[in-house]
Amino acid sequence: MTSTSSPRKRGPSVARHIPRKRFGQNFLVDRSYIERIVDGIAPRPGDNLIEIGPGLGALTRPLLERAGHLTVIEIDRDLVARIAAEFDPDRLELHNADALDFDFASLGRDLRIVGNLPYNISSPLLFHLADYEAIVRDITVMLQKEVVQRMVAAPSTPEYGRLSVMLQARFSIERLLVLPPGAFRPAPKVESAVALLRPLREARPLIADQKRFERIVAAAFGQRRKTLRNALKTLASEAQLENVGIAPRARGETLSVADFVRLANSVCAVK
């Protein structure tokens, strides 16, 4: 399926801006998908809405129309100049910044984050956003389809890994829709997908030491062919694995999020 197989309404033209590979720029131009994404977000007046990477404004315009006010974060100075020239600064707060380094806490609370995330930095940016879960209402992001598959993956599947565990420990995650390459200009070589993340809040598993949990998860998936006994030998002993019902010869991809939490908490308890 591509957007050229049947006539579609188009969004803004990209003819006057040359997409920059170093910023991973693929601009959404298919209006039917733009409308579906905005409908899924369902912005309302008063929402603390933040868009990462507004680009040429395909989502910016309808989001601003519905919400009345929008904060955007854009790294490309040329695009920042275009945005500043088009939008009323009383309605659109513009930050020329790298979202990977941006302090989202500076924008208040109850954040609704939206973005067509650059595929080349999607995982680091998701980890960065996860650090703000306490002040986030929801996150709606467009990513490479394979990344979204990893985000929602279940244990013992090829897609399940560090990203799956770290995000599922903090959010409920839902894949909303898949977009073909033809919905973008330039067209990427892969399909894209939109994911909705909502903080678990009271349902979030209690993690005694977040840093230790992160180290255990990273080590478990660092070399997928290694057994946990070998992958975690500097972090957890065989006895500690067995004490929480985990076989030392198992591999990281077989453990659920709850297993990782239980193991990390057990290790903390004996330190």
C-alpha cells in the first residue's frame, strides 16, 4: 500500500525545504493520515500540548486549531524561522532545541507530547521522555514500524528486548495505526507506525533502585545468546536468580517485566 495507489489529499508542500538526513527528516504530507493522527490525539483547549519536530507544520496546524495553544521543539534553524514567520507567538511557543537534551519539566505538568520522531534517535529519545513519566498524561509518537513492534513486544518473541522492558515498566503502550512510505516526503524505506504511551501511575511496578534495574535489563540483553548466569554474573549470582524463581540458564528475552523487577529488587535487598 502506498499513497500513490489512489488519489489522496495532500498536506503542505516540501518543495522549498531540502530535508536534512542528519536530522532524519521525513515529512508527513498525506492529509488522510494527518487527520487520523490528530483525531487519535483528540486535543482540547487547555491541554498542555507539546510537539517534537514540527517540521513543516503538517500536525502543528490542526493541533493548534483544536487546542488553541501549542509548544513546539525544533532543532533545525531553517524550520524554526519558517515556524516563527507563520504562527502567532501568543498561540505557539517555539523552542529551537534538541529534544534529546530538552528539559520537559520546564513546560509544567500534565504534558501531552506528540511527535514524528527521527528514526535515527528514536530509542534514546524514548528513554529520555520516559524520565518525565510523572508529569506526562500521554505520549503519541510516530516511529519506524519495527521500533513500535519492539515497544509492544511480549517475552520470548524476536522483537522483545531492552526497549520493551524499560518502556513497559512505566507505560501502557498501544499501536494505533501503520503508515506507508508514500505518506511522507521524502519517502522512507520502511513503514511507520503511531504508538500511544500512557503512564501506568498506580499500576507501575515498584522498583527499589531504578539505576540497578536499568543495569540488569541492559546486561540481560547486551548479548542475547548469553544465559543470564553469564550475562548477569557481575550483578546477580546464580543463587539470587534461583531465589526468585529464575533459571540461571535462561536468557533475558524469556523474562517478563515482572521477572526483571523481582530480580532487581531482590538484588537490592541483599546489598
